[in-house]
Amino acid sequence: MMIKKVSSFTLLIPLIFLLTVFIYYPGLTGGYVLDDNANILQPAGIAMKKLSWQDLQNAALSMEKRPIARASFGLNYLVAGFNPFYFKLTNIVIHSINALLVFFISLFLLRQHMKTGKTCISAFRVSLIALAISLGWSLHPVNLTNVLYVVQRMNSLSSLFVLAGMLSYIRGRMAIDTAPMKGWSLILLSPILFLPLAWFSKENGGLLPLFLFIIELTIFHFHTGSRTHRKGLYLFYFLFLVLPSLFVLLYLIEHPGIILGGYGNRPFSLTERLMTESRILWLYIRMILLPAPSLFGLFLDDIPISTSLTEPNTTLPAILSLSGLFIIGLLSIKRAPVLAFGLLFFFAGHLMESTVIPLELAFEHRNYLPSLGLLFPLFYYLGQGVLPDKVIYLRVIVISVLIFLFALQTHLRAWTWSNNVLLYLTNVDHHPNSARANYEAGRVYGEMLERGQGDPESNYQNAIKYLERATSLRKNTTSGLFGIILATIDSGHQIQAAWIEELEHRLATQPLEQVNIVWLNKLTECVSKNECDKDDIQIPRLANAAIRYPMADNRNKAQLYAILAKYAYTIEFDPVKSVKMARMAVSLIPSNLYHQINLVNYLISAGQRTEAQKILASIEKNDIYHQHETAINTLKNILNNKQSEN
């Protein structure tokens, strides 16, 4: 009878997919944003020409990290080109699959809890709670950026494999006593298959063994019918959790620069980051349990940095209360396993991105999996323990209203993602003190000005208003100044010398933002096309200022020298100088074939064909994935033509 009830209940599962598509559908018409450009539109290998192993490999290796996610972008391109609609639709499908995995994980965890906790509730109610957890998680506004911000597929795809690994472990763990071979096969499948898939989608997939340990500690309690199986579980966690953790810890102790070196390009120290993250985690908790539209946004850079335990004055209370919450999680392992699971899962989910690694301070997409840790006990206690059994319909109403409110907020947010202008202006309305939000709002008006949309003067004034605010809000950024200069060029207004001086000062004293390379290249093209005056912009002066920054890394310096080489070649008509600058770029990053190709091009122009042929042969040998095949063949033809002319 129970099997029939559960089977009939699972017929509701398609609702998860249909509701998810309905709620997110308005956002499918929006465009690419932010890191989508650098990770999807720019890498040449993403644009697969045919379905072949070679093309798939090129897409996967189009950049250094996360090959599985990149391969999926390549497949998207193969089917529908760079149309963002289909990239986002694929993200919805992935999110829906994740919601189904959350349903089954919740269902089996609750069944196991009923068994080990000796709590008696009906199979129907267990299924109802599992469905509520799945719908609540799937339709929650905190997870929106993982769906509509295309590049965050890396996160949702990694989460898919983490969830699949969790489900495999749970099913194996439940079968270990009755069917040992099946049980251990499913348990081992989790780290052996799903861990690498998760890791190569995004590195926080490496948290899978820790999630499994929390499941074991809080729900299964290492209880087995056999001492041999218990010892096997201890060995499992020693091999897949303890040993790797010790290896990483010892490696970081011996190579502290891996962590500490990254803080040279951040406006905060390691200590300041840890103190600030304690406050940010409480913001995340509020986002999940008490979501409000003003809390969310692409950018959360308006959060003040904690410079001491008392500045701001919420820092110490946040640290103490967060520590208390963690202790409650540990103390609840036996008395309230569901609460313990949720709290420990939430903290574990933030272990990589919200602790010592020098990433930006806050993003809502970091809550994609951790939010499950808070929603799981929330819906469990609403469905099982908070309201009296006699008012079962009241339980259903409360849970339904909560899910409806989550879904409504997500649906309204999806509408703001329906076009980029609305998205950025809504973001700056919610976060008026965010430098990045103001910058993006200014950039929107700048792009409208560039495309000739609307009133030019109105667009210019709006662009300058937001860009100047971004510049004043964040003294260590240069993007706002670049935006001001480009908007001024597009509008025909006069570039002010003070802007160039301030930009030069910031480039020489602050970490280079990757987008600055894009702007410098764009300004170089502007000068080369005689669309702006080289004396007004002073590109060599700006590039050399960025090179002078004491902590500039070789990658950024190489890109800057490449810009100077291009400037010397296309504007100063000095092939000898362009070769000199290109050599500097190659010497800084010898493995970068792009810089070598540029050097070959300049060597040919300078008449140094013998060296050009030698370097080109080396490039062809090292281009094992044929990513630069077109450029190589073009240079070969040029060299052959030069030789035949002689």
C-alpha cells in the first residue's frame, strides 16, 4: 500500500519542471551580462563547428579551467549559435533536474530519519515535505542568478553532479546492510564518478565528500548492521575526506602565497575578509529565510568592509552569533538531526567561497546549494513539528503560501532580467551605493549612446551621472573613468585632461581590472580608425602606468605590452617598436600562443622572416588542440608570399 501511495505521489514530480519553466520564462529574453562575455562570447574554441570529439575538446579547453561547463557551452553554440535564449533555457533544464534530485534526496533522507529517529509520520506526509523542500528550493529567488546569469551554469552544473553524488551515496547507504555489493557500489560511485564531474564543472564541487560526511553524521549516524561495514565507512572518509583535506592543508602551509598572494589585488586583507564574511553570512541567511527584493542583485559590493571587531559595530555580534549557530548545529546532531544537517550543510556549502580564498566578498549565487541547508529544516518542521497534527490543512496552507511567495518574487525578478537595461537600472535602485551597479547603469546608457538609441544628450548625461558616481564610490576602480571617456567620445564632447590624469594615477596605484584591457584595446581601435584624437587619450601613458603598478602580475603586464605593440604597429607605424613590445609580452607568458602569434606578425612586418618562421613552427607544434589553426595558416601564406616575391 505504501509503495502505491509513493508511486502515485511521484506523478506530481513533472510539476517541478513545469513550474520552474513558468516562473523563469520571462528572463529568457534577456541578454548576456558581465562575465558571460569573457567566458562564452570571447573564447574561440566555444564556437563548435560540428559534433566531433576534436571540437568538443576545443570547447572544453577553450580556457584553463572548468572544461565540462565549457563543453556544455560549446554544445549550446552548436545547436543555436550564441542566442542567449537557448543558453538560458538549458540552464532552466539543469536547474529543474537539480530540483528533482533535491526531491529524491529529501525523500530518502526523511525516510531514513523516520527509521533511525523512530519518528512516526505517514509516507504521504514524508513525500509532501520532500516535494515542499524541492519546490521551495527550486523557486526561491536566491537561486535566480544561477539560472538566468548564463555563466553561472558552472555552478549549477557542478551542483548537479554534487546532488547526484549525494543521492548515489544515500541510496547506497540505505542498501548497505541488505545488499552490500549494490550498497558499496553506489557509495563508491559518488567520489569516483561524480566528484571529478563536479570539480571540472566548478571547483566548489570538491565539497562533495564533506556533504556526504554531514549526511552520515547527522542522518545515518554511522549505524550499520555490521561492524565490517562501519569500519568500511571510516576507511571511506579517511581516504576521500581526511587525507585530501590534510594534503590541501599541508600544501597551503608550505605555499601560503597561493592564498595570501591574491590579497594584493583586493581592497581588504585576509583578516578583514573573514570578519566581513561573518556579516555577509547573516545577510545570506536573511535572503533565504526572509527574502526581500531589495536584498538581491548582481552586485553586493555596497557592503562595508569590517576593519575591526567594532567597525562596523555589527561585526563582533555577527561573529559570536554565527559561532553560536554552528555550535547549535554540532550539539543538535543527536537531539535534532534535521536541524543539525541543515545548519552544518549551510556552513559547509560556504567553506570554499566565504572563508580564506581572496574572492570578491559577496554574491547571491554562492547560496545555490547552501540554501538547501536552511530550507530543508524549515519545511520539515513546518510539515512535521511546528503545528499540531489536527490542523494538517493549516500546515498545507502555510507551506503553500510560503512557496507561492518565493515563486512570486522569483517571477518578478525574472521580469527584470527580460532586458539588460531594466536589469541594471533595477539593480542600481536596490543598491544605490554599489559602485559596480552604478557603473553598469552608466554603461547601459553609454551603449545606447553608441548605438544611436534615444536622445543622445540625455543618454550622455545619464551615463556620466552613474559613471561619476561609480568612480567616487570606489576609489580603487578605473572602469568608471574608462566609461566616462568612451561615452564622451561617442557623444562628441571634449575629453577632460583631469580624467586622464586621475585614470593614470589609479592605473599606477591600483590592481588592474581585466575589463581595463578591453577598454584600452577599444580606445586603441578608436585612435587607429581616426575616430578620436590620440593626444586626448594618451594610450601609451595609460598602459605604462598600469605596468608600473608594483604588484601587477605577468599575465596583465603581457596583455598591456600586447596593447603597446598594437599601438606601435597601427598608430605609430613603428614595426621595430612593435616587435620590441611583443617580445616583452612573450617573455612574460612564454606559453601563451596568442602573444607568440602577434610577435610573428610584427616580425614579418619588420622584415625578420627567418625568426618569424622559426617561432611559427614552434607555435604549430604546441597548438595540439588546433585552436590557432586559422591564424597559423594565414601567417604561413604571408611568409610564403614574401618568399616568392624575393
